[in-house]
Amino acid sequence: MFPHAQLLLALSVFLARVADVSLGTFRHAMVIRGKKLHAFFIAFAESIIWIFAVSRVLADITEPLTAFSFAFGFATGTFFGIVIEDFFKIGEQVVRVFSAQGAAIGSLLRDRGYRVTCFEGQGRDGKVELLYVQVRRREVAKICALSRSVDAKSFLVVDDIRGAIYGDPAIGK
């Protein structure tokens, strides 16, 4: 079938691509969140690994197993990069809670130490309150569960935050 050396080469190309594409996906998340230094070091490691993988494929461009392992490593690395980024849950998010019982949800969240801003509004079925809660990504599920414990019919929207400015904006100038 395939010589032992060819299988080892294909495996090394596959693993290199999984590593470099996973790093690239994670680096992209760092860029979006404004983490410049993290992105710099990840990009350096990513590019070194990529050079290794590409050089192995180009050394024997006619070998289909190596080309296949390069492509399959790319796809697998994309998947693992997303999994890794989700595992670390880096960054901040805002949870918007729409509920007819917004005051009760806001009170519960404030009692748990969260900062909550409430607005009154008119929804499809009448009066609602809109709550804004800014939290770390790893706390989003907790906010959703607490909100739903008060109002199982609450509508929740989660958005990423790249940055937030607190207090007097003139201080940062």
C-alpha cells in the first residue's frame, strides 16, 4: 500500500496543519479582542509550523497522500481552533435579557454582584424590561440560568464586546 516513511510524512504534515490552523483560528480570536501581544506570539509559532508543513508537501508535490493530509489537517485544525477558543472563553460579553419580570431578574443579578442596567420597552406581547449585563464569557451561562430561573420565557441575546470604557472618558485622553 503506502511505504512506512510516506505514512509518517503524511502524519507529520497532518499534525503540523492541525497545530498551525488551530493556532491561526485562536490568533484570529485574539486579534478580534484586541490582544496584540498574544496574537504576535501565536502568529510567530503558527508561521514556523506552516513553513514546515508546506515544505514537506512541496518536496514531493506528486504524492496524493501528503496533499490529502495537508487538506485534512487544515479542516481538522479549523475545528480544533474553535474548540480551543471556546474552552478558554477569553473576553467579555453583554447579555441582554428581555422579560416582563425584568425587575425581579435585575434584583437577583444585583444581589449576586452583577452590574445590571434596566430599560423599559414595549415588546410583541406588551410591556417588557430590557436588562444589560456585562460579564466575562465564562459567566454567560450562569447569567442565562439565573434569568431563566425567574422567568422561563425570558428572551436572551449574547453579544461579544471588544472593549468597554468605564467612568469619565476624558481620563483616558
